[in-house]
Amino acid sequence: MAKSKREIPPNEIKHQEDEEETEEEKSFDELGLDLRLVHALNKKGIQKPTPIQLVAVPLILEGKDVVARAKTGSGKTFAYLLPLLHRLFNESSVKNKLGPAAVILVPTRELCQQIYSEVMSLIELCKGQIQLKVVQLTSSMPASDMRSALAGPPDIVVSTPGCIPKCLSTGVLQSKSFSDSLKYLVLDEADLLLSYGYEDDLKALTALVPRGCQCLLMSATSSSDVEKLKKLILHNPFILTLPEVGDVKDEVIPKNVQQFWISCSERDKLLYILALLKLELVQKKALIFTNTIDMGFRLKLYLEKFGIKSAILNAELPQNSRLHILEEFNAGLFDYLIATDESQTKEKDDGSGHVESKRSRKYNKRKLDSEFGVVRGIDFKNVYTVINFEMPRDAAGYVHRIGRTGRAYNTGASVSLVSPYEMEIFEEIKSLIGDEENKDSNVIAPFPLLTKNAVESLRYRAEDVAKSVTKIAVRESRAQDLRNEIINSVKLKAHFEVNPKDLDLLKHDKVLSKKPSAPHLRDVPDYLLDPTTQEACKMVKLARAAMGGNNNTARRHGTRKKSRKEGDPLKTFSVEARKRAYKGGKKREGRDGDDSHKHKKNKF
Ligand SMILES: Nc1ncnc2c1ncn2[C@@H]1O[C@H](COP(=O)(O)OP(=O)(O)OP(=O)(O)O)[C@@H](O)[C@H]1O
């Protein structure tokens, strides 16, 4: 355990990344973890604990209540999962227990799935030496599914908070059985649980948490909500804060993420993002955030016209599709994911002074999934760049968005397009993450690689194309995409239950536009680029090569695997799907190869 050298309350442990050198040398084994878990981690390529794991694991193994606050991507999940599994592995199972021993509560379904997969993969890697039943529950599950999931009962339940009260009220779970068996309660992404509207559910649950239950609360940011939860559920917990929250400024963005911004008008945002992507001034994979679903589709349609493929992720899509999109993106099947991370209520007013049309509002009234959370806590793999096409509505949203890159020991970058409407929130963000004492410190620096000339050389076509992406086109594409995803989702459900790892059926970066992109818009000829931009492109490419390509390995595997799977029942899905898959494969082979021919031949 990290010893406190400063005068801080006895149960409060603050930790700086550069202190306690000997602590940082410690291995998982030396933290006292079960060797089966240590081997499982090694098989995953995880060798040394992150700072939060170094401090939290021993405390949790000792049975302490812990509140851990650490940056996004700092490894908080293993910080509680490893000691939790250790304790469950080594406990003699209580006979006749009628409820779960451990409950992990998370704010969204996506997180539920993610944590569930993480637990299952650790258990599987323990080579069948461990028999633990793990289930996931979400509020939309029918009572019969909940009943069968809870039969046994399971050792670990991963759930959104609304589910447990639902299980209790429908008689699927008895309050007494629940209280008698519960030994571990984890509130993960605690800073979000209340903002997702789970306060009543959590209060209902509190009454049932027995005194001896070990409670753990994990969060990326500190907030009054976290304080509230801490008081509600934990008893005299150890408070871990990494890195140390200094007197002056709270550091919430990982140091390994370089943050940039570009000042541009609302109208020029399409032009600027085109320049960033088309001139390849940002590293792939990139996660692009918009505040409304319509804007996400507008952006996708616009980029398509220039031959830039992307996929869309939002709360409107069916759950299966969302999970599938995440898995595909994580597996490297496409490079750009446009995500909308706000809820329906917020979507009505986008804060930028833009008034949405009546029809658009009608579409926005579609039922969005309140348990959806694209940004919060999701472990996107190998995202190098996060682009804020529109600025989030609050500073915490910025922290969570940027936290999708630079995870664990990786590096990353972010680029925010900031219009005059968004300067206020931008200032707020800067003051949250910056150094107030040193006003000149460029925590978010101006993006250095894009010259005015480079932008202007693209303006004519960019504006022309932007005009062609009409509101009607956006609306039609959104409706069409939703229809497709609903059909696919129903058909996929059965298959994914049997083959959860199969990613290859549907390509989510399919082209939505009815007209193919014009060849002259696909590539940028050299004569349009000034020497500075050409130099910048080269630098980015070199950096990508140094980083080991552009994450295409998985994609290539995916393509080949698919072409071999002629017998796959999913391939008979529909003529459309097959065509798309074939086209997708061809296209990807081209993209995987040397793409240096780009920028040379075609006229722009
Ligand atoms: N000790 C480690 N060494 C290397 N990678 C690790 C280690 N611990 C966790 N990771 C990886 O780091 C990534 C981020 O971990 P995790 O999702 O737990 O972060 P987090 O702190 O919960 O972030 P967020 O607040 O965004 O949810 C995951 O891909 C995880 O597998």
C-alpha cells in the first residue's frame, strides 16, 4: 500500500505518478494476487500494474471499502476486478445462498457488456480451474430471462442499477436472500450513475446492503454526485486519488494525450474536418463526436462524398447493432466512428443557436435508450485521435470523450473544432484541465499541422458538397439506417448468442448515399497542397509507420476470415449483405496496401 507522506486524513491516500518508485516496480504477483489471475493477465499481455492498481488492489484484498478516483483509461476496472475475483476464487462457497455474492453496477448497457466480457475472459484464461457463475442484467430483460440468469444463484452479477429493484419488485429476487448473500458491491463509473437517473434505484438498493458488505466506488472525475453516493453506501472508506489532486489544479486528462483545438466558424466545421481527414493530418483510428444524431448523419454523408467511409454510433440504434459496431471498431474493421453521446432531451437544443426543423425534432423524439452510453467508460481499443466536431455541453463530457484515447500506457491526441458559439464552454474546459496559475500554459494547443492555404484549397468543393447534403438527405439516411439496423439486429440476435465473437457479418461503415462519390472528389492532387501541408502529411505518415501501421492487422484478418467462411449461415442473410461484405472486402484489401498512390493522380 502506498504510504502517505503528507498530512492527510488517515483514510485518504493521494499518490503521485513519480513517487514511490519501489511501489511502481511491484508486479501483480507481489501485490498478493492469486497466481491464476497473474497468469491470465500475462496471457493478455498485461505485465505490470498501473498506479491505481498498485494502490487499490492490496486495500481491496484486505477487505477495505475503497473510493478510487483516477483518470480515464488508468485501469480502474482491473483495480477492482482482480481483487474481487481473487477473493471469490479463494472463498469457500457458502452453501444454500440464494442471491449473488458480488454485484457490479454500471451506468450503461455497453459497460455492462464490457465488464461482463472482461470478467469472463479472465475466468476463461484461468484454464477452467475456476467455476464462477457470472451474469449480466439490464432493465429491458424480460422477467423470465432475469429469473433464469439469477437461478443458481450467480457469484457475480453485472448490471445497471435499475435492474436489481426490478428483480425485487417482480419477485425474481427476494430482498432477504439478496441481503444475506451480498458480500461485494461495486459502483463503477460512479460519477455517472446519478446523472443517468439512477438515484432512486440506488437509494432503494442501499437499504438492502448489509453492514459487512465490502463496497467499492470507482470514478474518473470527482463531483457532488460521487460524494452523495459515497455517503449513501460506503462506511468509512479509503479514498484513493491518483494522481494527487493538488491545491491548485486537478489533473484529469492523461498526460499521454496531446490536446489541440482549431478555431473555425460553425459553417466551416465540415471544411476543417475534411481537411484533417482527407489530408491525413490525424492518426487513425479516430472517434468523432457530434452532439446530435442528425449532425452525425450529415457528417457521414458529407465524408462519403469524398470517399471517406465511417460508421455511426448513437442511442437510437438497437442494442445488438451498438454492441456489434463497438466490437467491429475495436477489432479495427473501420477507421472512423462518428458517435453521438448526448441524450434525447439535450438533443432538442444543441446550444449553438441552431434551431432544428419540426421534422428533425420529430425524428429526435424517437425513443432513445436511456441506458446507452457511448463515451462514458467504454474501452475503445487503439483509438489514436478523438475529434470534437462539436464541443460537448460540459467540461466533464470533454474529459470522458478525450479519455477514449491514450488508454493505459498508449498515446493519443484530440482535436476540438471550436466555433464562436462554443467559446464559453471551451474556456470552462480549459479552466478545468489547465493551469490557472500559468495562464500561458497551452494545455490545449492550437492545431499546428493545418495551414490556411491547405484549408482554402479545399473550400470550393467542400462548400459545394456541403450544400448537396440536404436536411431531407440526412433524414432519409437516418431513417434508412435505423430500418436496416433493426432488421439486422433481430436477425443477428440468435447468431450472436451462439457466436459472440463473430464480427464479420455486417459492415457498419457502409455507404448510405444513393449516389456513389464522384471520382474527382476522392483524392487530393499534390498541386493543391502547399509544402507545409505536404510536410505535415509526411510526418503523420512516418509517425504512423513508427507506431506499427494503422491498426489494419485486425482488419486484414477479418477480411480473410470472412472470405473463407462460405458455409457461415450468416452469409445467406441477404443478397444485400453479401454484396456489401464482398465489396467491403475488396475495398479493404486496397486500403490495407500501400496507399501512397493517393494524392497523386486524380483531379480534385
Ligand atoms: N496494468 C495494465 N497494463 C496495461 N494495460 C492495462 C492495465 N490495466 C488495464 N489495462 C488496459 O487499459 C485499458 C483501460 O482500462 P480501464 O477500462 O479499466 O480504464 P478506466 O480507468 O476504467 O477508464 P474509464 O474511466 O474511461 O472507464 C483497458 O484496455 C485495459 O485492458
